[in-house]
Amino acid sequence: MNKRNFFQPGEIYHVFNKSIANFNIFRKRENYERFIQALAYYNNVNTKTNLGKFLESNKNYQPSLLFSSKEAYIKFIGFCLMPDHYHLLIKILKNNIFSKYISDVENSYTRYFNLRFNRKGPLWQSRVKAVKIRSNEQLLHVSRYIHLNPTTNNLVKRPEDWEFSSYRTIIKNEVFLKDIFAEISISNINKYQKFVENQIDYQKKLKRIKKLIFD
């Protein structure tokens, strides 16, 4: 697949990647926050320097991924960071840039992580994987799957208890489903929350079944 031509403006994708050998790459709050900073910082046509240099004079940088600027390459519709992998639900806004963008993000975090933990070598299992969203039904199911990851993996009992996900923000502020995320057909917070959380037990069972089949 030609990644350069795969990511087209106006299209939505589920993007994900995992660490080498399920290595725990997000160990502390500061690690999750640094990756979020990278996702936000490199999502701007005006970015001229690397994140490390930027943070030297902007130590209080606390971006929100869910508000897109006119200078953004992509729009975040959802995300979830897990101890050894990440999920992004994104819409491409500008052409021929996403592959470079996500490479900048992953390379930036690798440099930070290796320096922080006195480590050398690659951090990611492979090149980023992406699935094009082709229907509203698929979009809803992927959004639910992403947001249920922390409960599926028994990190928290409720998805809103996981800090490093877009779910808590989305269900606490009606502006996202009503105005910002027009791509998602459910615009009511209560309906969206019910849609997501009614499948918690099923998704846990599905994971166990997959483990029995593939491991």
C-alpha cells in the first residue's frame, strides 16, 4: 500500500501502533503527557523546531487534542493511550503529510523515552498501522472499541476513569458530539455513553475468545 496516497484529505482513519515485545512505554503520567504533547505539537504547519527544544521555554505546555486549529494537519475524533500501545481516530485535513507527521511524533517520543530511561534502540514494533473508515457504522464501532480499551484490559472499571483517553472529555462536554464531531452520528452524550458502555462485558469476552484462538 502506498502510504503517501492512502491518507487522503477528508477521510477518517483508525491509526495504531504498539511497542516492541509489548514493552511498557508509558510508565508514568509524565510519559503519557509527553506523547500527547508530541501529538499536538507536530500537528501544526508552523512547527519549525523539535518538541524538546520547544519545551525548554514552554514547560507548561498542556495542549488539548480535541480542538483543531486552522494550521492542523489532522483532526482528532478520538484517542486512547495504553501502557504499550496507542489508538488514534483521526480525520486528514491536509494532503501528503500524515506519514511524516506520525513519524515525527513517534521519533520524538522514542528520543525522549530513551533519554529518560537510559535506553537505546527502537521503541515501536513496526510502522504505524491504519484502517480507513468507510461507513458510519464502522466509525461508531471503532470509536467504542478505542474508548473501551482500558476496561477491556482491566485497567479501570469504567472507561471514563482512564485519564489518557478522549472519552472522559467527550461525555462531560456536549460541545464535542453536538458541534465539533459532526462525523459521529450520535450527538447526544447520554446516547453515546449508553452505546459505548453497554458493550463493556461483551468486549471483554471477545478479547478472551481471541486470546484462546490466536495465542
